[in-house]
Amino acid sequence: MTDKAVEIANLLAPTVAAMGLELLGAEYLPGSGSALLRLYIDVPAQDGEAPRAVTVEDCEAVSREVSAQLDVEDPISGQYTLEVSSPGLDRPLFTPAQFARFEGESAKIALKLPQDGRRRFQARIVRVAGDEVVLAPEGGAELAVPFDNIDKARLVPDWAALGLAPGRAAKKPGGGRKSKREAGDGA
């Protein structure tokens, strides 16, 4: 996260928590005419209860509350668009605790500065050790990355395990495109 995104997330987290939700993190993308502020919220796990998903109503309520707070606090100069979103299946990771929560999962990582000659890679999250995230890139040895060198990270969903992997469509007998000869064009 950028320094501005961290500042805004720290400002808004108590407001979101007071609503019974968790602010996972923020993305702040300045633009020439207008900036974009995207907040990711989640429903905190309750002891012994099945977690519920973030609803559109949750996003709308958070948007109303933080809009009012942003108007008062005014941490962003100029115009901006506010988006409030659930984390989705390709959940962004903003903190070391979030990396630790998803140990064993695969993530796409973008670094601020290259490490081992790479800035972008996909890796399995092995563990969090102090201020480092230990990753196992595909086809490589474990790599300890300082957390403050991680620019962006998102989980890579296991589509097959979720039953959502695109499968090869079975061809129906006699289906599909026919050549001109098969279509009776006499070619």
C-alpha cells in the first residue's frame, strides 16, 4: 500500500470496525483529473459461527459513513471517486497478518524493488517470519521478502478446488462447424 493508502486506512478503520466490519486495506490511485480510493471490507470471523459474505448493503453503509468522515477530515485534496468492495476470491493482501492467515495459498506478488532479478511472480505463501514474508515461487527456492518491499499481493484462487475451473466442452455428435463439403456446398 502507498503511504497515502495506509494513512487513509488507519483513519477509516475505527469507523468501519464500529459498524461490525473489518477494513482490510485501501488502494489510493491518484489521477490527473480525479483520484480513486478503493476500500476493501470483510466480515470478521465470529467464534463458532459460519462467516457471512459482505453484502451490497454493507458496502453502501460503509460508503455513506466513510464519505461523511472523509468530508470532515479531508485527507485527499481534489476530486476522487470512492469505491467500497468485498475482497472477492482473488483477495488482496495488505498486512503480514493477512499473509499469515493464508499460509499455503498461492498469491501473485508485485515488489517495489526487484529481488532475485524479479519484481512480479506467483508464489505459495510459506510463512511470515518477523517483518518478512517467506514465499515459494513456482520452480524456485524459498524467497524471504521484506514486507515493506511488497507493493501489491493478491491470492490466486484454486478454481478447480472451487469447482469453477473452465472445462473442455464435450463436443456433441454432429455438432460444431461443418466444412463446405460437409455442409453440401459441393466444394
